[in-house]
Amino acid sequence: MQKWEYMRLERFLKHEGILGQNTIYYWSDDETNKMEFQERVNFLGEQGWEVITCAPIEGNGGSTPAGIISYILVLLKRPKQ
């Protein structure tokens, strides 16, 4: 029977400036990683990871108000070695 391992990643959107018109993107596991979303998913795909789902998450109960996307949740899986 096939066994799987799973990974959870967040692609944070940091809103800056008046009304948050400037958005800085970074990954939860490495804030210095500047890979674009598709580039990062393709990189992980080469390592055997497959995206299960992505979901935009609004607000975080802190500095990001409701209705504003705070991060993109990405769930991935790959066969366990």
C-alpha cells in the first residue's frame, strides 16, 4: 500500500504603504527565497512533490484586516521513500 508524506507551505503577502498597495511576497520556510509561485512549485515538483490544493487565507486576526489576503496555503504530497 502506498504511503505519503505531506508538506504545508505558506506564501505570505506582506502589504505595505497606504492601503497596502505595495505587496512583498515570501515563503514560510525561507523569507529570503524570492522564487515566484510557479517557479517554486515546479522546483518542488522536480523533487517528487505534487500540489494537493491551494487556498487564499484572509486576515490573520492581527495586523491584516478581514477581506485582505494574508497568505496562500499550499498543501503538497509525495510518495514516502
